[in-house]
Amino acid sequence: MRARYKLLVFDWDGTLIDSIERIVASLQYASREVCGIHLGEDKARSVIGLGLHEAIERLHPELDAVKVESLADAYRQNFLVDSKVPELLFDGVEDMLKQLIADKYTLAIATGKSRIGLDRAIQRHKLGHYFATTRCAGENRSKPHPEMLNSILHQLDTRANDAVMIGDSEHDMLMAGNAGVDAIGVTHGVEDAESLMTFNPLTCLDDITDLYEFLSHNKQHSFNKQEASGQ
């Protein structure tokens, strides 16, 4: 039985790890400390998934390059060092990754996090061996530009129609569309199902660990279609 997809590309924050509140709190802290601006939660959430500089420029278009860098430094210090807001894997994530690897899927990450932030998080949770490759903001153009996905596809010698992007934000859905890759939404991160469905993903999952069941059903469905056509 051939799986419909060979490559699964995951977003990180809000998809595999429950880090949205920590990101929001750090963006609010940096905006307050550097600019004296109170940043609302909804506005902060709207830029999660973008690269840090792109996020700051969207939140504070009035800032010059020096102020943007100062705010970025304040964010990194708070998020990586000072914040007490927990940052934990969603329940069942590692078991799901083990199941996917056992079923011969190739796994990758495409995230708006910095390289230092992603490597730190992956090392802390001991997940590095599950992923064939990873792409971060700063090394590639920010979502929703397709560069991260295109680079992963090229490195892993995989066609776009053999891959699927799994993420929790419009930036993930748009990047997938721009790369010609199918998408699956996850609703326990930045955006709800109603918002994500406007970008026509295959489905929206209320729990990331439902992914394995969805893919298994999708695999069976593809196989039955092949049987019916005599292939």
C-alpha cells in the first residue's frame, strides 16, 4: 500500500509545541520596554509564524531599523532566557512522531523561529533524530514565501505533490499554496478552524495527534481508488 504523501513538513510553534502564550508575552514585553507601547494579544498572535524582523515590522511599521533590532534583541532575551511562561510539547507529540517514522514517512520542519531558538527547543525535547531537515527564518525568506518549502523539497528530492505542510496559521497555509504543496491545519495554535479553512487545507485537526489517523485513512482511501481503477 503506497502512502499518498512521503514527506510531512511541520511548523513548530503552535503545531508541535504549546508556545503561543510565551511568544505573545515576549512580544508584549519587548514592545512595552523598547517602545512604551501596549501590544494587544490578538495583534501579537497575528504575526506568529513570520520571521522575527518581519513580525516586528508588521506590528510597528513606524520603527526604523535600529529600533527594530533593539526590539528583536529584547524579544530574544525575554523568550530565550527570562520568560517564565512554559513551553511544552503538546500531549502525545513524540509518540505520534515515532508512529510516523515507523510508517516510513520523512519528517521536516519549516518555522518562523530563529535557528538558535529552534535548535534549543529541539535539543531540550530530544526530537532531533525524527527530522530529516529543518528550515528557519533568517536563513530563508519568511513565510508565506515558499522558499523554505522549496528548499526542503529540493534537498530531499521530493515532488511537491508528495509532500504536505502541517501548521496552525495562515502563514503556513499560504506558504504551502505558494509552493504547490497540500496543507493540513491544526487548531490548537494561532487560528481556529473557520479561519484556516478559508485557505482550503485538506482538513483541520483539533489535536495534532489526530494526524496519524487522518493519514492512515487517506492512505487507505488512495489504495482503494487504485484498486477500483485496476492499477
